[in-house]
Amino acid sequence: MWVGRGGWKLWHDIDRLSLAVGDTFSQFIGLEATRLTLRRGFIRTALVVDGRTRLRGLPRAAAPAVQAAIDEVTRRGRLGDQLPLAVSRRAAFLQLIDDHVRAQRWIPHDAAAAALSGLPTRYVLLAPLHPADQQALLPRLSLQEHETLAFLDEDHWARVAAANDEILRRELRERKPFFDTIEKSPLTAEQASAVVSFDNRVRVIAAAGSGKTSVMVARAAYAVTRGIVPAQRILMLAFNADAAEELRERVTTRLDALGISSDGVLASTFHSFGLSIIGEATGRKPRIAPWVENGKDVAKISEIVDALRDSSPGFRYKWDTFRLLYPHMADEPDGGEPDSYDRATRLTGFETYRGETVRSEGERLIANWLFLNGVEYEYEHRYAHDVTDAEHSQYRPDFFYPTVQVWHEHWALRADGTPPESFTGYAESMRWKKRIHERYGTTLVETTWHEIADLSGFESLERDLTRHGLELDWNPDRPIPGAPPMEHERLSRLVRTFMSHVKSGSWTRSDLEDRIRDLPKRRQARARLFLDLYWQVHDRWQAELRAIEAVDFDDMLLRAAELVEQNPHLRRWDLVMVDEFQDTSRARARLTKALITGPDKHLLAVGDDWQAINRFAGADLAVMTGFDAFFGPAVTCRLETTFRCTQTIADVASRFVARNPSQLRKSVRASRGPGGPPVTVVRLPNREAIPAAIAEHLTELSESAPGSSVDVLGRYRFERDLLRRGSYPDLRLTFRTIHASKGLEADFVVLPNLTTGTFGFPSGIADDPILTLAMSGDDGFPHSEERRLFYVALTRARRGVTIFSVAGLESPFVVELLQDPGVVVKSPAADVHAVRVCPTCGEGTMVQRKSRHGLFLGCSRFPKCRATARL
């Protein structure tokens, strides 16, 4: 056989050439050669141009066929193994679908993804070929290869979805007896569908009272009976001991009733499970610190803070500075929500510790700092000289220090020297004021908003005042007659919440410093002050854990997750089901993800983003709403039929919570059908009337609905005091906080105090934006978590909800309900005026007020809203 001289070489299987040319090639080449080395360009010339053959004994007539064979093999060579791989992957994928359809078993995402792994698109597969070579090769492809090329253009996941739809329809039809008997009541179609949808990752969005526990129990039974997962490889995780016990009892009872063995199914709390994992993996089961286990964690933070304040003057000063001066900070010089009105000066603004009203948050910061330093000052005191002219009224500087005759202007300027856009003529006014001081030789000290916001301004102000003869006496314990400061306990609670998110997210010091750099500059100094305090508390907390050889829940969960990630033996559960998934922390999510790492693993996460109310305890709603991003491609099922509420209650609650566009959409239907008594709002003349009104309502219920359960749900524990001591023998009456009512239900729900204020509902104590350093930010919708908490309260009721409020002090939530068609309003007192929602803010009601000009209507949210109307 002749071999071409020089150039590159292509090695071709002689069998492939034989297949292309036929017997003629085999006859003249001879099968003793297993490989044929060709210099393609030279042979093409030899065969096509001069017609002479260089292959011994090959007739000239065979040259075109040999040339065509060489060209085809060359083209296929350029495709490499891509076409055979595509043929193989297609066959495996179609076989997978066929097998699952015949077996009527759901096709999991990961199994389909494995079959499709490495499958190129048609474009990518043919890209190495010139278009002319593509056209020459395509007619010579086999039927299977042509079908594969067509397959590459298809939507493979649509094929999987269609197959799963068919499997689901057949399973629901043929296994109806199972779905009708696995629970005491037959499963609904949506419940049964969630059971059959046995994908690797399934998120079930379950409305309140929609039977999510039934889905978890039925899925365990379905997995065992269908041979998908044996009982001993099923794990059910709950958030508290009561929920875990209910799962254990329900699984045992219901599976036994159908003759299905539940032996080996594990139902546990996250905490108990995490401890057992650590004990198994290390031989040393840790213990939870007593102050954590007993719910005294915030008190422990306060104890640590007290010790640090006693031992470190620097810590004490910074703690008090944050608590007293920077519990909140507006983003702009003209920001913040007014909270005070001075009737003498008719000034709306911000209340100081001294009890006066100032115009801006920046001025309040300065006034509070002066008060805490014992500095005598006068706010907007008349300037010493009459400077009134045609364009200016009498000048009144922001602050005056009478003992040293020093004036002080606080300029509303950003770091770039600009004022808010709404401050027309501000720069010219600044220049005029400075010229006044120059003209009369009066002493002026100056501060700017951006300097006060980044904490540097008080250092320079202290130097200026001291230089002019004022003595400063910082005393954070000075009695405060005016606006209440942030309490130590509240700041301790913020530190504890932040700690839960830091630990759960495995954030390091450098991580958080990086995140601070991403904040707007005006927020960075406050964030750094907080972190300086936080890490000192954090380190002392960790030291005390080590001293007693204990852990807290977050550290324990993370340690369990690390061990599961490192040890495949600890991933022995193939079906993991998690309850109340909307309240999952990052640490719980990490442990869950570790458990389902590997082939043939299945996660069922059941929850309701409308009921996410535990952000303060470390929960991160983004784990559920961003489920796919955290865990991987997932199927989402919905349970939208409630077996608890009437349709009226479901509609009122749904319309209320869905005002927040960030909530996942649901259409909740009551199993008992349309209608039901309306939600009732009782408007009382004053707070003092609430206890008597509640007692009257309970008496009526005991007469009209004897034997009923009634839950009085307070936003705060102290609202228990609104229940008069009395006997309602025909009622099963319980007071709970709304947080404690989660997962429970009663015939009737009473909400005793839906008013506005610091301890109103929604709470006037907003979440500190500092939390976003260690967790996903909230959705930005006002009172988003409080709104979900109110939804939880409404949906505990089977038969009726009664809400008590005070005319003129209505909660913004009540104001919304007043406009809902499913709500009725009762005003038992004759002196309670008719409802008129504020047309300006929509969150208050128009109430009667009196001025020197007579009676008028004003918004109940004054001074935050200054809307007025004629009586």
C-alpha cells in the first residue's frame, strides 16, 4: 500500500472505508491492512486530477468511490465522537422516559439531566464542518443519525414534563383508593399531585390550613409502597418538638392502618437531628448552652453587654452612642418621619430627649448629644441683631449657647456639599447667614448632616465648643424627660438576631467588612460602629460557650452540616421532607442541602411564604422564595384549598397579605364553599373601653356558640391583661401571642388591640437595616413581616374573627380592612364618628380636631401626615 509523502496524516478505520465504498475497496486494498494512512490533499490530486491510482491494483473506475469514502470519513472525523455520543445519549434518554412511563413512576430531574449530559446542540455538533461538507454528509447519514439530529433541536425538558404529566394522570386515576384512604379524609387532587411529583427537589407552597402534614405522611407511604425509597431511608424534619411528635404519630398511625410498615422512618426536630449527627460522627454528642435551650439568649446578651460596659470604657461609650444617638438614621438630610408637633410654635418635626420639637433628624441628633453632654442650649433663639429686610425675616440660628454667646448652624448638606433638591434657595440662604455673622462679628460653629451621619461631626463639634469655653459632661444615664431612647434590651435583641444570621450564614469579619463597603457611604460609619460592638459581644459569647463545653443552635447546625458534607455515610436518607420551610435559616438550609447531595436523593420542602414570621430568630425567607437558586432545579406544587377557614376569612386574609407584590401568588379556596360570616372590626372610643368590649363579646359567644374554642391572640404578651378575669364555662378560652399560635387553630379568634403606636400592630419598632449585612434584605414593602404575622392571626380562625380597635388610633392594618368588602364595622359607642379613611396617606382615618379657627378633620397619623378636611 502506498503512503503519501510529508504533510499531516489522518488515520481511518479500514472498516469505515469499506462500508462506504463496498467490496471493490476491500478487494483491491486488501484486508491485511488495518489502518490506511493518507495524505488527503495529494491523494485527491492523484485520483481526481490525473486519474492515476497510487493504490496498488485499484482500477481507475473505483477512484471516485474511494475518494467519496475518504471524504465522508474525513468529514466524520472532524465531528469526532460528537455524533455517536449524541446517538447514544438520545437512546438512553428515550429509554429512560419509556421505562418510567411503563412503570408509571415520576421521572426525576437529575436522572433526565444525567441522560442528557454532554448532549450537544445540532449547531454545535455540525459547527466543525464547512456548510458544503454538511450538505455532502447529511444524505449519507443513517436513519438513526437523522433522527438524532432532529432530536437535538427539540425541547427535551418539555418531553420530560409531558411524560410526567401523563404519569401523574395515570397515577391519580389508578391509585385513587390509596389517596382516598391514606389519611382520614381523601386527599385532594392538589395534595395527591404533590405526593406523586417525586422529583429530586419539590417545593410545596401550602396555604394556611391546606393539609401540608397530610402530604408529608402520604408521600412517606407512597415512597414505600411504590418501592421508591424504603422506610428506613426517609427523614422528616420539623421546627419544634410538638410538630415532630405529630409527624411521628401520624406516620405510624396512618401507615399501619393501610398495612404499610413505617419502621425506620425518622421524624425529628432540626436541633435533635443535628445533635445526633454530631454524636454519631464524632463520638461526642454536644450539649446546648442552657441559656439558649431555655430561651434566655437575649438575657445572656444583656449580661455580656453589662460585663463589657463595666470592664471597657471604650465599649461603654460606643454602646451608649449607638443606642442613644444612632438607633436609626435617615438616608437623606430631609429624611425621617416626623413624630412630634409643638402647639406653641406650630412646628411639626422630631422630638428630642429634652422634649422639644426640632425640624430635622440631624438637628435631633445634635440636640440629643448636647443634652447627654449637659450643654445648655436654646433652639432657634432669636439672633442678637435685627437683620430683617425685604427678603429675609428675622434670623434664628439652629442652636445658641447662651453661657458663651456662641451660635451654631447645622447645614443639611451631603458629602458632596449639596442640599436636598427640595430645599430651594438653600445655598444662597447659607451664604446670607454666614455674611450676617461676619458683619456683626458673632461667633458661629458649623456642622453638616453628612459629618453627623458618619459620626465624625461630633468630634469636631466637641473641639469647637470646648475651645469656646463650654464644658461637656457625657452622661448616658441622665434622666430623659422627652422622647424615649432605645432600651438596652432592644439593642441586645438586635445583637442576638444579627448573631443568628451571622452564624447561620457563616459570615466572617472580612465578609461583613466587604459588605459594608457595598453600602452607601452615609450608612457605613453606623454599620462599622455596630460591628465593633457586635464582634466584642460575639467573642465573649463564644468564650462562654467554650467555658462550659456547650454550643448554641446555629453552631451546632453548621457543625452537623460540615460533617454531612464530608461523610457520605451520613447522607443515608434518600427522601428528606422539611416542614415550615418558610422559616428556614441558612444553617438549616445548608444541612438540608448536604443531606440531599448525591444520586437518587429527594427533597420535599413544605411551607408558605405568607406565614414567614421568624426573621427575628434567624429565618431567611429567601431560602424558600429563591429555592431553585439554593438547591437546584425544582418542581413547585401548590396547596390552595384550605380546610380551616371560611371563604370569607380566606378572601379577606389573602387580599390583605397579597398587597405586598413580593409575596408568591396563591388563590386560596375554602373546602366548605363560598361565604361565611364577615370579619368584624369593633371601633371603641378609647383604649380603656377594650377590656369591657372583649368581655361582652366573649359572653355573647358563650351563649351563641357554647363548646367553641376561642383564641385571643395578642401581638405582645402584656395584652393578656386586656382579658378581664371572668368565667366563660361554655368556651375553651386561651390567650396566646400570635407567634405562639403558628400551626394552631380555633373556632373563633379575637385580636384585642389593633391600634397604632410603638407597641401597636404593626409594631412601631421597625427592623434595623443593619440586619441586611448578614442576611438577604427584606422586600422593601412597608411592614412586610408584620403583615404576614397579621395574616397568620386571621387564618387561625375556623368560624369567625373579631378585631378590637380604637377610633382615631386604628392600626394601618385596620384602616386597610375597613375598605374590604368582607369586613363589617361596629361602633357600639354613640360618640364614635363614622369611618373616613385619610385620602392623603391611606393609613390613617380622619378624626375631629380643634384649632383656634374651630373644628376640622385631620389625619389620625398626625404629625406624620398633615392632611386636613372640613368637618
